Amino acid sequence: MFKIIVADRIAPVGIEYLRSQDDIEVVEAFGSEPAQLAALANEAQAIIVRSESKVTRETMDETKTLKVVGRAGVGVDNIDVEFATEKGVVVMNAPEGNTIATAELTFTHILCGTRPLPRAHASMVAGEWNRKGFAGTEVYRKTLLIIGMGRIGTEVARRAQAFGMVVLAVDPYLTETRAKSLDVEMADLETALPRADYITVHMPLTEGTKYMIDETAFSKMKDGVRIFNVARGGIIKEAALVKALDEGKVAAAGLDVFEEEPLAEDHPFRKFDNIVLSPHLGASTREAQESVGIQIAEAVVETLRGGVIRNAINAPTVDSKTLEALQPYLNLGTRLGTFIQQITPDQVEKLRITYWGKIVDLDAMPLTRAIQKGYLLEIVGSEVNDVNAPLKLKRLGIQVETTKSSQERDYSELIEVRALCPAGAEYVVRGTLIGNANTPRVVHVNGRDIEITPTGCLLMVENTDTPGMVGKLGTLLGEDRLNIANLSLHRSHEAETALAIFELDTCPTSETIERIRQSEGILNATLIKP
């Protein structure tokens, strides 16, 4: 049974969905104080919020059960994502539910910044009839610069094109093929700013996007530009916009979001009659609220049940088809990570992961995280998962590098994990899947081709290649009443050594391993529990 705390009011359809699930207990805790929410979180597997409740470090600090925090909306400013990641808690949002609502509000602001209808209405309500005082312009054939061509930016572009506008797009992730399919012109910010009659921003607030539109950006714009922000406060520097409005550089502006919310009563924006302000209404439609409510409810439940993680902020998100294709490799990846950690020294600088075969065509991020998690299992224990593994590795000072290779190998699919140590030593393990059952196999260890199943207890022994060594090892293991399930052996004629990996039904005692290490001809013996 999973317990989900709904800390803020979401659409009734979302609550109804949660209550209809046999394995879900719903606790409605609207308006809970931080201490109350922290107490509830200690017994829950998930928390769902909108923008009112804050899920802080204190909320999550003591919990041992919390797995997911879901935001019924886009922004996660009210959630401590960094600490959630450290705790291994998935943070997810519902970005698609309010796409249309936000795009429509954006274009409403654009039209109000073109034809001063709010001022005309206020004049009419005041009893005036001033036809000459509210002359506007037309959007037809004007150039609209859209900064950020995600879901919302794309929808704004479609509406602008319907009005006959020319659309410039600035987005480092936009491909040329995608731009052509959307019929927009790709541009960089430096060259696009002087060309734009209208500018709208659609990206998250990050270190890279904060104050992206500042005094320098305004200085590059044409006189009479119109600018709009229905994304996140802080992308446009408010002090710079006030200055541009004062100087007449900006003919009109429309803002739904602000650096500090609610907007202060004495904020300079309130003095301008050529700026339209709205109190963060981007997702405030009935359809959007229903959509994000049911979307986040379904996503949280699916994650708790071990299904596809959708719209996660701090974990890889893949579609169900990709996840199904990756599933057999995830187990293999975890075991390879655990395997290599146990055959390397404590000090490792980098993990270099290489993929061959069908994996190359898939999103390998979940697989990379599985390898990272496997590497950390013996170091930090069960608290590590796919969410916090990259952060924990980073804190250990271990870099992770991934490569997809098209070179031919002996196996149609192959994963290599290479550990690079400070002194220059390298340790390598390769694995693949065998047969219809997709059984994981280790097929290469430290330059030696070998084949074993990475389960249970493995004893890896390197010894001088002399007669009687296998028998000696068998005797030592037999004296500890250990049954050998399988043995794989590789001889190196150049080094005159051999590597043997024993698959054992039970693990040897530390005394037995020490006796093996002390035996004549034994160079190294390592117990591995993949």
C-alpha cells in the first residue's frame, strides 16, 4: 500500500483517480504547516503539491519512505530539488498540461501589447469615448523572436504564423530539421535581437538564463520593440526593463511572472500605461488544471509501482517502449558496476563507459545510471538509487564518461566499464546478454576473455600458470565445504599467468580467502558479490 500526501488542492479529477486505485491511500493535507508536512512525509511514499506548499530539506530530512515529489504544474521552485536528489527522491512535474493555456496567454499579451485594449476598456468604463487615444499597430508581417522552442514556444510560433508573423527562433537544442518542420528561422541571440519587433521568452530560470535579457540585450534591440514574459520571473532583468520603458526603447511589454511574487504595491511597473501585468495566470484555465492534476497523479502512481518515470526533473525520463528495450540491460549494467568496483583500488578518478550494438540507438542514460548505482552499492549501501547515484559519484570526485561505438565486436551487444586510477592503472570489465532469456554474462576482465554469470559469489584468482594450480584451489575451496557451480579460465602465455573465476554456491570465509592468497603461486585473490 502506498500513501500519497496531497498538500495543495489539485483538480478533483486527480484526487478521484488516486482514490480509485486499490493500492493507494490518499491523505488530503491542504495548507499544512511545514512541521506537519514533514511529519506526514515520514510515513508517505509520495507528496503532491502545486505552488503553495514548500517541500524543503526539513520536510524530507528524516523520511525513510519518501520516493516521489510531484508538482501539478511546471515550476519546481518550491521544492528543494538538490536535497531531494541527494535523498534519492524523484522530483517530477506536469509540463504538458498547461502548454496550450500558457501559449494562449502569451499571445493574449502580445495582442494587448499591439492594440491597447486594456487601456481602452478602462477609458470606456470611466465614461470616455476616445477613439484617437488608443491607436495600435498590426502583428501582420512583423518579426517575432521566440527564445526557447520547447512545447510552449512551439505553440506560440504556430499562433504567430497564423497571424502572418515571421518567426525567429533562438534555442541551442533546436535542430535544423526541426526548425524547417516548424517553418521558423534559426538564429543566435546576438543577431536576432536587432531584427525583432516582438520578443517572447520560454525557458526555465537557471544560472544560464537568469537576466538573459539585461541592459546589454536591450541596447541591441530596435527602438519600439515589444517584449513579453509568461515563463519565469528573472529571465528579463526588471530594472533593465524599467529603464528601457522610461527611455522609450520598449513600446510595450506584457508580464505574467516577476522576480518577486506577489508584485510589490510600489513596484515601478505599476506606473507605466504601456505594460500589461497579470498575476501569474499561465496555467489558470479549467482545462489546464484538470490536465496537470490527472497527469501528475498518474505519473506519481506509475513511478511508485516501478513503471516509467515521466517528466522527472532529477532522473532520466524515457518512454515505455525505450524502457522495455533497455530493461534487460539495466540488470547487467548494475552488476557490471558492482563487479568493477570490487576489483579496483579505493581511489578511482574516472569511469569510462562504452556501448556497442543496439544500445547505441537507444537513450542510454538510464543504463549509465544503473552502472553508477551498481558501482556505489558496496560503498554507500542501499540508500543509493538511479536518482542520486550521479551526485554521489561526483562528491567522491569520480568522473563519468560515456561513448557509443559503431566498431564491430565479437558480441552483437556489449557494455564496457573501464575504471581509471590516479597512478595510471586501468581496470576493465565487459558484459553482454546471452540467449533468449537475456542472461547477463561477464565476458572480459582486465584484458582476458572469460565467461561467467555475474550472480551469487565469485572468486577471482590470478596465479602463475603451472601444473596443479586448479586442483590446489579446488582442494582449498573443498576444505571450506564450498561447492563450485562453474569455473572459467584464461591463460596468458606471454605473462605466464592464468586467471580463474569460480562461481560458488556460497561465499568462502575470510580465513579461506587468506589461505588462498598465502598459497604458493597465487598472485591475487578477490571475492566479488555482483
